[in-house]
Amino acid sequence: MLTIEQLVKHLTRAEVTEVALATGRLPCAKIDGAYKPIDDTARSAEAIVNMLATIGGARYLDDLGEKAVQWSTRI
């Protein structure tokens, strides 16, 4: 299982425009308009929340709900 740092490092690849995390789904990188798995372990909601807190998103966690959200971070 890759760490959040390893997952977002995919953003340094020129062909990757987005890294997507969703509960119960494999982490994916968006490459040429299509989402492709970059890890073989799906994450729980709790694991994703912990990952977001790790990369500086703790202040946004109280606003999470059923609707998809996006964050930006510097690598």
C-alpha cells in the first residue's frame, strides 16, 4: 500500500493531471483523460481522511460530506 506522499508524487509525471481517491476504490491517476489505478489497495473513508490530514487538509475535514471535493497541494 502506497503512502499519500507516494500517491501524490505521480502528479510530477507530465502525463498525470490528477490523483483521485475514493472510498472503497483503487487510487487512480488521470492520464490522457482516463483514470488508471496506481495502487492495488482500496482505502476506507477513515484512511482517506487520515491521508488528507497528513498533506495539510485537516482544516477542511469538518466540511466533508457526501459530495465529492477537491484539494490542491504542492509537491
